[in-house]
Amino acid sequence: MATNKNIQGQEEKITALYCRLSQDDNLEGESNSISNQKEILMTYAKKNGYLHPQFFVDDGISGTTFNRPGFQEMESLIEAGKVSTVIVKDLSRFGREHLLCGHYTEIVYPTLGVNFIAMQENVDTTKGIGTEMMPFHNIFNEWYAAQTSKKIRAVNEMKASKGMRISSTVPYGYKKIEGDKEQWYIDEPAAEIVRKIFNLCISGKGPSQIARQLEAEKVLTPTAYFNSVGKKTSNLMPANIYAWRSNSIVHILENRQYTGCTVNGKSTTVSYKVHKKIEKSQEDYQIVSNTQDAIISENTWLRVQELRKNKRRNTATGRRSLFSGLVYCADCGSKLHFCASKSLKKNQEFWRCSFYKDGRGTCTIHFIRDVVLEAIVKEAISELADFVRCYNSAFLYLISEKKGAESINREKSLRAKTESAKQRISDLDKLFSRIYEDNILGKLSDERYSRMANEYEAEQKRLISEVEENEKVLIELQKQTVDMKMLYQGLMEFTEMKHLTPTVVNKLIECIEIHNNEKKHSHNNVKVDIYFTAAGLFDIPTEQQLIDTMERVKQKKGAVTSK
């Protein structure tokens, strides 16, 4: 038992009782809970006469880092000379990085005259008890952290291969119901804001503009909203609960999970020691479809990503064309530059190739006035709207012809193969368990078990790789899929309003190519190719072509009916 003599001259100093629990430690049960640690440490301090005990707690933080709030608070008091003794339940609570553990306990604390006690290992640096074995304990604790990290990574990889959700974080717009941790449900008030953000983007607004509009409309930020519904969040409550940040808008616009899928493997860490997050390429993401109800359509998400690639900036005058980010040179493929200045009236604003540079560049001018382009696009949309409204079946037939039966069949085949492979992956997990049990029970020899396990593992790795490749191809095919809903919606909006808006343009047009006109004084005769979002480059058929198409449609319907 410690006596007053042991702590003589340190009556004003505190005894630091340090507690730590990581998320992984929860697996060890109640014995390592914070409350349990506090009780053990306080009992020890009182029993041994340590004065002024004060708790320092880090709950849910890994021992592989010493950048912990509770630990840092304790260290600041130690450096200020206000701590006489540090007591921990065991060395693993102090940390699981043997070099830094040794640095603090063998160099820093003795230098500052601070006693260190680890109860379980019977370490007391003042008395020189247990110090010889302390480095070995620290090395073992670090090894345990490394093994735990490997196990967690392996479990996550297994869950991802089965299409299960790895992250426990629920994005703004969704919620969990108590007792159902796996399933996400639409949180309608927040989901409505998510839909609004996507619609504003399609209408031509950038993240900063969207953020300012939401603030003006007094829409609660995600953190403020979570707080209002009683949901805990690690983010601090903002001073202005309506002050949306543009990066929050970007995060929402880029989150594919709003389409009803789960996205695994977006990031990793350097190692179990270095927790710096490394973002992976989108090609390496594992996407599992239909894991929760969608807030926005797949096509809307894809359209927004295309618009985000072509970020639109205002000119020096603050003016911007309806077609900004959509206009390209038909020859060199570069974007056309929108030219507007204070000296130019609105009907004088024009487009030219970015690589023209007043005749000194690598391309020709490809000149067209913005008002002329608007008239051409408006006429093209009007003609398409009339054609679709009058000859819907012919339009659908022509689009399906463009897409090609081969592409459709390939998509169906890939989906079937992918589902079959996923089922086999799941079956292999069951087979692993079965042969393991047979081996333990002596029904299967070690040699045969090893051979079968290796074969199953090799097959599973091959199938996982195959699924990943197939899903990448399917995503690309999805981008090419005809989504008539988006096209019809845009055409109907135009039909009702009879004028172009950013929303209509962004829904209907994928890109516009401008050809060069060699006739210097006839800018109104420039050839313009308009690629529609769902239909691509589409020419309205002539009367004879339409008659031929309708005949083929009739024949197709007749063939289907006869079957």
C-alpha cells in the first residue's frame, strides 16, 4: 500500500486515471468497458493512497495512435508538471504502438518525475517493478492490434464479396430503424432536399449557388437536421444552422447510394498504424444494386455526373449561355469558348474553338453566335417533340435499332452471369465451412482438406474478379441505356413552356458539336450536330423513311403476336 511518504511533496498534483476503449475492444465484452475501467482504477487509487484522482477517457479510439483527445489533455497537464502518477488498467489501454509506449513510459515520464502504473502487468516505474517485461508486453499488444486489423479487413472483404454493406454510416436522406441495423429507410424530409439539390444541379446551378439558395430558403444543414431529429453526429453544430457548404453539396451530388445501391471499397488506410484515408479510384468500387429504396433515379445521377464533368463558369460579365459546358468543336474535339464582354450586346455573344486563338492556334474558328445556336437547338427540340408525340412507336423502334440487339443481349448475358457468379461465391463460403467441420471431426484428411480449400479459394477469387469486371462493363452499358423517362420529361416541359430553360437543356442534350463554316460572311449556315441524352444524334426521318419504319414496326408486332 502506498503511504503519504510515497507521494510527499506532491499533495497538490493529480493522479491521472487513464481509460481507453476502441470499437474493436467492444468484442471483448463488459470486462473492458469504460465504466468497468473507471471502477477498477478508482478502487486501486483509493486503496493505495493516491491523491486527487482525475479520469482521462478516450472512448472508441484505437490504441495504435496517440492522437487521442483524452490522452492529449493528460499529456498537457503532465508537461505542465501537474501530474504525479499515471495509472492504467493494463498496458493495452495505454496504447498498442510499442515504440511510442516505450518513449512515454521509459523516457518522458521518468524525465518529468511521473510514476507510471499498469495494474494487470504489475508495472510500477517508481518501485522498478515489472519494467523489464514491459517492452515485451508492448510488442505483444502491437502484434494483437495488427492481427485484429487483418481480421477486420478480411471480414470486410468477405462481406463486400457477398454484396453486404461495410460502412455503418447512413447518408443524409436515409435513416435506420432501431433493431434493424442493416436496412436503410428513406427519411422523407431530408430526401426531399436531396432531390431538390439534384434538380437544381440539372437546372444549371453549381454547388456554391445551390448552397446559397438553400441558406436563403432557411433549409437546415445536415448536421443541424440530424440534431433536430435527435440523431448523434460527430460534426460540431454550426453557428448558422442554415449555412450550407459547397463541399456538402458536392458530396451529395457524387453519392451514388442515393440511386438505391451500396458502394463498398471507396477508401482504405495506409496501415493499421497510419490511419490516413486513401481514396480509391471509382473503377475499384464494389457496387451492389437494389439494397435500399432509391431517392433519385440512376439516369438522374449519371446525368449530374456528366454535368459535373463539364463545370460551368460565368464569364467576366457574369453572363452565361444556356449551353455552357455542352458545346464542342466537331474537328478537334475541344470545348468551344463562350465569348461575352461589356462591349458586346447579348445578340452579339458568340462561340469559337478554344484552340483557334485568333488564327494562331491549331484549329479553325468554328464561329457561331449564341442566339443563332439557341434558335437551332430550339427548332431541333421542337421537331423531336412533335415527332415523338405523333410517332412514338416509330421513335422507340428507331432508337432500339440504333442501340442494337447485340448490345441488349450482351447486357442481359452479363447480368445473368454476374448473378450466377455471386450465388456461386455465396455457395463456396458454405462449402468452406462444411469441409472445415469435416476436417475437425476427422471425416476429411488434412491433405484433402488443404487441396479442396485451395481449389475453392482460387475459384472464389476468380469469380470475385469476374463480378467486378462485369459490373464495370454493366455501368458503362447503363450509361448508354435508353431512358425514355428523362427524354419524355424534358420534351413535355419544353412543350408546355415553348421556350428553353437550363433544366430542359440539361435533361435533353448530351452535347453539341459545331462544324467550321468556310464562308466567312454567312455565320447563320453553320452545321450543328445535337446529341440528345437518350437518343444520341437523331435525324427526323423523311416521309418515305417513316412509312418504311412503320411497316417494320407492324411486322415486328405481328411476329410477337403470332408467338
